Amino acid sequence: MSLTAIRIRTSAWLRYIGITLSIAAASAAGPVRAQPYPARPVTIVVPLSGGSATDGMTRILAEQLSKKWGQGVIVLNKPGGSGTIGTTYVARSPADGYTLLAMSSNQVIGDSLLPERPVDIKTALRPIVSIGGVPLVLCVNDAVPANSVQGLIDLAKSSPGRLNYGSPGVGSTAHIAAALFARQTSIALTHVPYSAVSQAQSGLASGQIDLMFIIPSVARQLADLGKIRCLLTNSVTRIPLFPDLPTMKETGLSDFEVDDWIGLVGPAGMPEEVARKISADVLEAIAKPDVRKRIENVGMIEKPLPYDEFISRYHGDFSRWLHVLKEIGLITPTR
């Protein structure tokens, strides 16, 4: 055998011994333990543009979770397609807990109105935790001659169809709240849908539309400027930004709550233990008095639901909203 052949065989044999010893050492050391979650930055996708209640709430939460975890928590706005762009992005992301979605009940409503979507949000997402609710305030432009709910009802009945109301689109919570209000009070109102909530709010302030259900933080700003008057809130209890404003029930109307809850969800396949950890850490964060105050300032009310309870609420809302949409005639009863 030539010297070169001997060298080649010797080199191969030494490599074999080295690999064998490495495997044996790894086996002796036991299985590699997974790093505690989170071991790297987490991204929370907001399927809306900046400035929404969902965006504001998510940024407060991201700040708190970053402190808790010692990792960066990035808020990524992916608006468009009535929330489907951001939602699809998260549903198709790796199911490891590092890409989450700040979701609202508006997307559940949209599932009934637009069933043909890129992903089925009933099955493609795992509910994690509900952070809070966004009540709505019934407001009229300052030029509307109505200083109370009853005054508004009387005005609407005196000229059926003359008064109009705005919303950021068909099927939005503002649209549904106004439609339910009109139905329960037996008045005729004309719907004026806008393409964005900011446009609808500007329309209310300028007098292009007569009335609208809007979030408390915006209602407070416009009321303080003398642009609008606020008549009631559709929440079950009175809200911090308007402690003197009556609820639907207090004004003698049937109590209905059309609040836009906001919660965190992730891809369906993410580990349950990771989802439960996120839920527990979020609930701990929003329980702090200073954080609760900041939540109130963006127009939300604290209504946390932990992991198991939010799963029940999330899946139950699909049938709930389907029933409401049928009741106000937005979809056919045969659906």
C-alpha cells in the first residue's frame, strides 16, 4: 500500500473516531434544554394604521412586556384589506410565539360579512388573552337640535330618514351600534359609510353627518372643542372619560353592548405553554394602576380575559355576531 493511501485511511479513521466521541459526549450531557420564552424579540402585528385604539393599546402593552421579558417587543403596523393583510401574515408565520396579532372583534364581524378570506380565522389562529374593551359614545354634531337621547329620537321621528349617521365602513362596530339603536327606538336613519374612521370623525365634527358612535377618547376631544355633544354610552357601565354620561339601560333603552374587544392571538400551532405564559404576563402588566390609567386614556375599559376564558369568548363571538348581523339586515337570514 502506498504512503498516500495509508495517510488517507488514517485521516478518515481519525475523523470517524472524532465524530463518535462527539456524539457520545452529547448523549452523556443529556438532551439540550429549550431556552425559556422569549429568547429573542417578539413582534406584535397591528392590522390597522397608527392612531387607532388597537394601535395605542398595543404600544402600551409592548412597552410593559419588553420590561417584563428583557427582550424587544416590536409593534408592526400592517393595515389593509379590512385587517386581512396583517391577519394573514400572522396566521402564516412560524407558530413559535414570536409573531403575534393584536386583534379586535371587528375582524370576527368581518368573517361573517366577508367569508371568502385568505385564511379561516376560526381555525388559523390561537386566542391568547383579551386585554380590554372599547365602548362607544353616541354623539351628535353641535348643530343638531337635540340635547338628550329622547330629544334625538323625537327629532328623527319628526322627519324620518332626514338624519344620517357615519361609520368607518359597513359592518364596523359603529355601524352596528347605530343600526341597533335605530331598530330599538323605531327611527329611520341614513347610513353614510366612510373609508376610514378618521374621515368619519371629521365628518361628524364638520357637520357632514349628524351623529355617530365613536370611541370615548375621540369623543372627549371633540366635545371639549365644542364640535359635538355626547348623549350616551353603549357600555354596560359608565366609562371613566364620561362619568356623567348615562348608559343605554339608564336611558330606558334595551341594554346592548357593542364593544370592540382587543386581544392577542397567534398562529394556531403555537405551543399552549407559550400562549399561557403570554396570557399571564399580559394580565400582570395591565393590572398595574399606572398602566390601567393609560388604558383608560386611549378610550378603553379594562376587561381582561385570561387564556381559557378568551378562547370561549373568541369562538362564541362568531355565532353571536352572525345573529346580530342577521337581525339588522346586513346578511340574509339563510346564512
